[in-house]
Amino acid sequence: MAINQVQMQPGLSMREFMARYGTQAQCEQALVAARWPEGFVCPSCRCRHATTFERHGRTHWQCQRCHHQATATSNTVFASTKLPLTVWFLAMHLMTQAKNNVSALELRRQLGVSYKAAWRIKQKLMQVMAEHESGRCLSGRVEIDDAYLGGERSGGKRGRGAADKVPFVLAVSTTDDRKPHHVVVRAMPFTSAAVADWANTSLAADTVGLSDGLPAFRALRAEIAEHIVHVTGAGKAAVANPQFKWVNVMLGNLKNAITGTYHAFKFAKYAHRYLADFQYRFNHRYDLRRMLGQLIQHASRSKRWPESRLRAAEFRG
Ligand SMILES: [Zn+2]
């Protein structure tokens, strides 16, 4: 699909969303269907035989073999939430249908919850996206570039900017007719070891990678079929090189999405999730109407994220 067709496609309207997911029962049913499409499977022993009972208005399953009790949300990202599922579903709708990233401040306003609650919902849903995208592997022709994010707004203290700057690598695979296909964005230091490790998981062996002359990218040679270096110089000359057309477009979009939406936040600490959010939404852009259903499915099978883990930094530049 051409990029303008992607931009013009109709998303899921708020009316359609409310008709499908407007009540707690509808949301719970959607989670059950997404988590156990062929009927309940015990999360503890994989047994399929269970009895059900209702408690606090929610369905509980009890495994007939090991007596483990589960609900549609137990041991997922929704576990131990005090908020109704309708709030979570509306957050998923807003985060998948918006053209740009939705800030926690905007979520607070739209969901009618505290800022803290909105922040937690957003971080948890971004974590779901990060988990899903962690297995993304590009192949074929791939444009690769390195850049920095953040550091511009760090509370006005001079000299602190550099500490908050996050180095990251963006790679975009292109189709035979040179349209962007999938993207991978990873916060990482620009070292040979980090590049090799990244290429190992994110680039298939048949990849033909194109990059500039960053020394760390030399590590690509051992990991992929071919590594072509174009020394472009900096500034306008680099941006004009047609070999790097899509990686430059994507870098521009990413910077706009992030600096346009977020202000002073601890970017360095949570950068991996903001980058994963961008990556997830780009890689699922082909079908805007299905994007919510896909996120519901990924969330229904996600891991539990206690607050302490949510606040732990995954990567320090
Ligand atoms: Zn069991």
C-alpha cells in the first residue's frame, strides 16, 4: 500500500468503538476471546477442563486438574488494575487511532483518570508493544542510520542535556519498488558489540544493509549478507542521498512524533518504550481498522508488569 493510501484509510470511529467495547462485559468478552480463542487453557498446567464461577461481576475459571484460578486479566498487563477495562480499552483505542503519539497528559484528559494512572496505562501498553516488536526481524534491502533523541529539554539546567541524550539506531526495510516496509528502532550505544548484537536479532541473514560510515556499523559485515557503506557527510548532503531516502523520512517522523508530543519527561529512562510505540504503530499501519483488535490480542497475552519493573530502566546510554 502506498504511503498516502495508508494515511487516507478510515480508522475505527468513536461510535464504532463504543458499540463494540463500550461496556465492561464487552471488554471482558473481547479479552477472553483474544486470550483463549479455542476455549480456556489453564495458565498453570495447560489443562483445558475448568469450571467457572462469578465473583465481583467477573468470570473466574478454576482448573479441574490443578485447581489454579484465573480470570481474563490475571497475569497479564491488566492484572491487579483497579480501573474498569473500559478505561483500558479506550486508552488502546486512542493510542492506536491517533496519528501522533498520545501523551499521558492527553490520556488523563480523555480517560478522566489521574495523571499517575494515565502514565501507568500508557507505559504498560507501550510495554505490550515493545514485547510484541522485540521479535521483529527485517530482511532484504535495509536502510540503516544512527541518531540521538532527547537532551533538548532537561529542566533548563545547562550541561545536563548530554546526559539525557539517547543514542539509537533506526533501520527500515524497503519493498522492490522502494517503498518503506517495516521499521526497527532500538536505543543502544554505538559500539561494535551492540551493533552486532542488534543485527543478530533484528536483521535476517539475507539482509543487504546500507549505512553511512559510522565505525560501529562495520560490525554488520559479519552478521548480514552484504553491507554497503555510503559516506555521505553531514547535513543536507546526507539527507539528499536517495539511498537513505526512507531512513531520513522515518527519522524526521520519529523526531516530530516525540518532540511534538512529549515535553520534559525522563526520556533516557523510558526511551525504549517510546521508540517501540513508534515502531509498533508504523509496522501495523496497513490496517488502521484492525490495529485496535491486534493490540487487544497482544495485550491479552502479555506479561504482568508490576510498577517497580515498569520504572526500571531497560537501557542507559
Ligand atoms: Zn491447571
